Amino acid sequence: MKYLIETYGCQMNKAESAALQQTLHAYNWEETQEIAQADFVIINTCVVRATAENRAWSRIKQLCALKKQKHFYLLITGCLAENQKNSIQTLAPEVDFVLGNFQKNNFEAIVQSIDKRIKTPQFEEKPVYQFSTYHGTRGALQALVPISHGCNNFCTYCIVPYVRGRETARSPESILYELDALAANGVREITLIGQNVNSYQWNDATLNIGFAKLLDMIAEHCKHTAIQRIRFLTSHPKDLSFDIINIMKKHEIIAKHLHLCVQHGSDTILKAMNRHYTSEHYLNLVQLLRKEIPEITLSTDILIGFPGEIEEDVTKTIELMKQAQFIYSFMYYYNPRKGTPAASMPNQIPVATKKERLARIIAVQKELTRTVMQKFIGKKLIVLVEGISKRKKTELLARTEQDIMVCFEGDQSLIGKFCMVDISSISGNTFKGKLLQVLE
């Protein structure tokens, strides 16, 4: 039996898809990338933006049409499944299974029912999110490790709290157990993930720890394993503490890169978004990060075209971008999400205006990316070799601590190893470099 998983959206979805794969492999299912060979198709969906939801529904309709020509089981999971779980099979009767975000622990029962050709039992939704025990992918050098789930912030534009629920933390013991398993399977780099990792808080009879303490614990633990690089995301500016920055500075194993979502540069818009910080607070964090960790790079999310936004707000966003010097940004224009406060706010911006403003933001970021990259020319950076360059088979593709890709001449035996590379030039958004030393 063969399966195919298509994953859309965030890193959490990718981690959860990896966990579903582990269950399928335990039942001797084989992965395929060809829909014609698949006996079981799983679509892990996203609804954070209207474009993501439309893309998911378009794919579902394509697969439903294909089911009339070829038999396979079709399962829809992820945030679309959570948000519309009571209507998906009405709108698309060919869908066999719908699993919301709080029902994924029932996935194994579905696999068993397919294997045994028996009717799948009805599932009740769990009130608390159930973390999987393992999120690694076979043969992968990197892994996403969920440490928390859900969000308590309720930004006015965001649907995530409604489809992911309130924040819940994974136990430190479970996290460390997974890290050992990942290391044993050859993983070299991990990314700790959650909708807001900075607000992680675990309390039980023996432990009471926040994210700074957890990060310190994980860094100390990983030093004695194959895992030699740690990243984390997503970080909310209101929860990024000096303690967290100190832990980042303390441990060389923690990558010198931080994704710190600003969303906008205007205090008026930030307040309307319910973000709980000002542009000044954000830029003070940037200044502190650069002071404590000089080699750090920063990336961000920018949401343009929010209701009530005026030209002055766009100008302030561009000014903040230039001061923060982001290495890259995920940029998009606002589109209303049903059920969120911003969807019913007055002064909605015309789509044409949003697109024009977004184009300007993108142009600014392109210049910033080039400017930031040029500062690293002539420097020696530690990289993790990820694979062979697609453009030139004698070159290797690697990633720096700063989350910038590097190509350099080298033997494929270096894949999976950390190396020191001299950065010599830039090609697009990739560095060109020369191998100086293999560090292991």
C-alpha cells in the first residue's frame, strides 16, 4: 500500500505531517509522489490566509474528481479540517475522512481500518491537543520539534487561535526524549516550533520552567549528541525576554538567526492588530540583539494593507524595515478571515491599493537582503552541508547559522557535516564560498 501526503502552510503542519508518516511507516506503508500510485492521499491544509484556503479547496475538488476515475482513500486534516470539519464532507462527499487538529491522535485507527477493510469508528474531539512523540523524516538532517501548540494572543487579523486553540505546552521530558531519537537517526539541526515559542510555560509537580530555561536545558542536552545546531520559531516581540537573549548568547549551538515577527511599522496599526508592542519596543529589541549577538541576522513577517492603513503607515513600515535590516521577510497583504475582528473593521483597503503597497515593501526587502548579505563577504562562517547544488554537481549546498545558503566546491561525503567556509561573493540570494575546514 502506498500513501501520498501534501502539506500546505506553517512549520507546525510540516511537523504534524512527519508524525503521520511515522504511523504509516509503522504499518509498512510506502511513500509515493505519484498520485496515480497512491492508495491513500492525505491533504494537510492551511487557512491562515484566503489564498491558502482557496488553494486547499481547489486541490480537494481536483482529488474528488480523480476519485471517480481511480479508487483511493482521501483524508483532509489541518486547519481547514478544524475550521470546516462539519461541512467538508457535505461540500465534497468523496472525502473519506476529516481529522481536525484535536483529532490527529485517531489517525492510527484510520490506518488500521484501511488495512483491515473495516468501517472506521466515530471519533470524539479531544479538548486538549495531543503532541506526537516523534516528528522526524527518514534520512533528513533537520527536524521540526513542536514544544507548544495554540495561541493566546488573538491578533485581530488572525484565525490561528480559533483553529489551533489556546496555548498548551509539551513536557520537557517528552521533548528531550524526541531529541535523543532524532540524534540517533542522524539529525544534525533542530528547530523548536510553536505558534509562540517565547511564551512556553511548563508547570507540574516537579518543574516550573519558561522558554529561556527550556532553551538552556535543550542546548546543554544537545551538546552531547549529534545535534549541533538549534533554531526556534515563531517568536512574538512582546515575549522575547532578556533571559532568552542571554541564553542565545551563552550557547554556540544556538544559531545566530531569529525570526521576530513585526507585522507592521506603524503604532496605530499595531494597536489595531492587538499586537501589544510599539515600533520603538521592537527596534529596542533589535538593538539589544545586535549588541549581545553581533553576527545575528533577523527575519520577519510583514502584513500590509490592514484596515485603516494610510500612506503614512506604509512609510513608517519601510522606515522600520531599513532600521531593522532584515535578511528576509515573509510579506503579504491583508485579506479578511471570517470570524476575526479585523474582517468587520471599517476602512477596508481596496485590493489594488494593497497590491501596490506590497510591491513597494517587497522592493525594499530585496535591497535590504543584498545589503545585509554584502556585510558577510570576506567572513568565515560555519555551515551545515545539506546536499548537492542543483546547478552544479561539483558544488555543495549548505546553510549558515544566519540562515543564508552557501554554494562551494566539495565532495558529497561532506553532506551532513559542519564546515568552515570563506564567503567570497553573492549569487542571487546565495553566497559563494570556499571550503576552509571540516569541523568534525
